[in-house]
Amino acid sequence: MRIEQLEYLAAVTRCGSLRRASEQLHVSQPAVSEAIRKLEAELGVALLDRHRSGARISAAGRELLQPIVDVLESVERLKAAAGDQLAARRLLRIGTVNAGTASLVLPAVRAFQAAHGGAAIEVRNLQQDEIHAALLDGTMDLGLVNLLDGDDAPPDLEATPLIAGRPAVVLPAGHPLAARAEVTADDLRAERFVAMRAGYLMHRFAHRLFGSHLPTEWHSTDGAEMGKMMVAEGIGLTVLPDYSVHGDPLERAGLIVTRPLAGDTTVVTMAALHRRRARVPAAVRDLLALLRERACEPLQGRPAEPLPARSA
């Protein structure tokens, strides 16, 4: 059994297919497939379900995934303990659902780099379910997600709330509705609306807000950043957590503004997630501390509303 065989299987789980795993690993697909076949022969278990359309991890493979991740983490700890400086400065992998990246994640990453010379960091914009899966299979260290009232993180993940905010209407600064103190759902129904695509939390909130009576002109996009740019270009209005807009370059430039939703009391919370385990890696603890520190600082033009840490 070789470590790279375990890494290949973890990559197939993370990417969802042999093809995508081989592309991410920069290893040919036949080589990845053959390595996993040899591992299957050694373990006596079919780790992949292979079909004409591709290969996916099998039920037996999923059952063995956690021990495999534990082995890979143990190898990393062993290398670090042996003084392998490259392993000690291993890649720290962060997933974010996009909202809040500019005002929270990037300053925390910059401070982390200043404190950890030579640290390598990967920041990926993903949907919430993808972040959950990557954290659980050990291919991501920390995830930033947004939670609506009543949402809970998966039981194997621990959540640290960072900022609490409200869903807010995002509109061009010169739009007629910008002159109002608040905007109603009926106001939005009469406008072109930019929704987040299915799988994003604010897609779920928009359907909760409008019910069966959706705006007649409904556009969709991936993530808050593109949504804000579409608003700035006059393509439509959107609804996002207020903390994802306050301090944004488009807001600072006076191109977009936010207004409260009339009668809405929903709370949206940005939380940092990591795997629940006895020993959290020092790098993850340090970055989490920097995120909490940044969350306690005032955002541009508005005080942050940090929440105390709690377990999900």
C-alpha cells in the first residue's frame, strides 16, 4: 500500500470522478485508475463503482474514507515531527461561499501570511454542500458559510459564528428605490431580480421571501461577487447578507447601496467550520483566531455584530 494510492482515492471522492481527480492531481487518468485497482486488490474491497459514464466512490469506499483521511493526516504529522520544513509549511485550504471574502477572509489571510512566513494558502469559492463534503473528507481545513435562522452545521463539523447580519436589498445608487428607507418584497417583484443559483443560501432565502409569487424577470448567477457586479451594471436588484456588501469596493465607489427589507427579521450568520476532532491543527487555530479578530473590527460604515463561539 502506498500513500499516493490513498491520496488518489481521496481526490476521486473530493472531485466526484476519476477524470476530474486526474486533472487536479496532474496524473493521467489510467494511472490513477490503476493505482486504485491495486489498492482494491490489496484490501479485497471494491473502492469505486465503475460505469460507462465514469467512476464514483463505492459505499465500501465511503466507509473506509475516514480511516484513509486519518492515515494521510498522520503522515503529515510524522513528516512535521521529523523536521520536514515543507510539510510544516503545508498548504492551508480554505473554502468560502463567497459572501464576505473581501471584508473578512482576505485581511485574515494577509495577517496569517505575515505571521507564518512561507505558508501556502488556497482559497476556493464553493457552494455550501461542497464545503461540507470537503471538510468531512479531510480535503479542506476551514470553511466559511452563511447560515439562516434554524440552520445547523453537520454533526461532525464544529461551527464558530463570526458575524451576524440581515438580508438586505442591493441596488444601484441611482435607483428610485434607493431613496426609500426600506424596500418591500412587492417592490422587488416589480423589478428585474438577480437571484443566486440553486445551492446557494440566498437562493433559498429568495424563495422564502417571494413564495410562489416570484418577480417576473428573474436572472441567476453564481455567488455574491457576480451578483453585486450585475447590480452595479443595472441588470437587476438582488438580496444578500448586508455584511457581504458593506465595505465592498463597489459600495465604497458609490455604485451600489443596500436598503433593509421591510418587515423581515431574518438573521444571517457567517460561520467558520472545521472538522470536530480532539486536536485541531495549529495553523487552523491561528487562522480561525484571525478571522474572529477581524470579525470584531468595524466594517466599512457599520459595526460588525460578532457572535460568541459555539459548537454546531
